Amino acid sequence: MNCLFCAIVAGDIPADKVAESQNVLAFNDINPQAPVHILIIPKSHHENVGELSVADPNCLTELFTLANQLALEKGLTGYRTVFNTGVDGGQTVFHAHLHLIGGRAMHWPPG
Ligand code: AMP
Ligand code: ZN
């Protein structure tokens, strides 16, 4: 399978890693949309959050737990967590990933 984020998990492609827990890896987004923009991914491959939630709900919790921990460590006063799903949802990498975005005021509604 040709998956960019599986290659990052395997160490075949470098990433700017910021944290890791048992089933989850966090690294800085290569094209940050805010002062803090971290991607938090399951180490195992799931195409999107819907598939992950069925296959491994505990891992979904682990993603959000690490997101909140990183937000606290970085002193964020607020943050946004986003899963884009499907092409029309803005998903470009088809390995589930949670965006942790913060360090500036967020706009609502998002585009
Ligand atoms: P999405 O559009 O929700 O699928 O998000 C994919 C994200 O992956 C985008 O924000 C990209 O900037 C980011 N991205 C793509 N390639 C890399 C990479 N090699 N290292 C880190 N982030 C990446
Ligand atoms: Zn993958």
C-alpha cells in the first residue's frame, strides 16, 4: 500500500515529530495554517475517522487525549481539532489524522 503517513510511521519518510504514545504519533504539519498545527495519527492504517471509529474506538480517544495534552503543553488558550473526511471534506491524505490547530483566534464558520 502506498500511504504517506504509513511511511512516516515506518520511518521511511522524515517528519518533524512532536510526541508519541502507544498507538499514536504526532508531528508538525508541513504546511501550517496557524502558529500551532500538529497532525495526530493512528500508527495503524485507517482511511478516515469513520473507519477508525469502528475498527479501534480506543485509538480515537488516544488521539484526542494527546491533542489536549499537546495543547496544554503549548499553553494554548483555545484550539480546534479537525478531521477532514473525503474529497469534498477537504481530505487529501487518506490515512486518518486529527488536525490540532491553535495559537491564533479561530474563525467560524470554517471555509
Ligand atoms: P487533509 O487535507 O485533512 O488530508 O490533511 C493533510 C495534511 O497533511 C495537510 O495539512 C498537509 O499539509 C499535511 N502534509 C502533507 N504531507 C505532509 C508531510 N510529509 N509531513 C507533514 N504534513 C504533511
Ligand atoms: Zn496509512
